[in-house]
Amino acid sequence: MDDRDVEGLTQAAPFQIEIGGVRFPCRADQSLLAAMIASGRKALAVGCRSGGCGVCRIRIQAGRCSTGHMNRAVVSAADEQAGIILACRAYPSSDIRAVPLPRPSFGAAPVGRAA
């Protein structure tokens, strides 16, 4: 990417996103995950990119965004109310600060339980 590309990306990206201490620009019409990938930064693992796998789960600490459809098996309605969303389905409407979260496990045995 040459200086013109970086400069154009920054000018067209009015919002600053910070996930786990990694900062990158993001346009309002771009998902947080797509902006991270486009910037060449690595704040999250990349999975299906369509709201199904849960690999890019984050908790919003500051800022606002709108979201697209997310698999309720990986982000429940209660999670979403608590600010837990998928970066691949989140579109910023302000600067955002978030932290990455582990992907939920399905059918795992409880930890620390003796048989």
C-alpha cells in the first residue's frame, strides 16, 4: 500500500477503532472486522465473516455501532444488550473501544467437576 492509499483510507475513515489496544480506521459502511483486515492490523481472529461462528466476539467498552444479524448461539440477546457483539456484523457510528472475547464453547464439560 503506498502513501496515497493510506492517506485515502484515513480520509475516508472518520472513526477510530481500538480493539484490545490495536487501533485502526473504519468507515461507517465498513464492518469493524473488515476495517481491521483492510488496515493490516491483527486484533482478532478471523472466522466465517458472516455472523455465524463467533470467532470475532468483542465487548464494546465505549462508542456506538449498529449490528447486522448475528447467530444467537454465539451472541444471545442478553449478550447484545451487555455490549457483546460480533465485529464482522458491527458498523460504527462513533469511535469505538472494545476488548476481544473468547468464542463460546458448545457442549463442553464443566471445568473443575470430578466424575
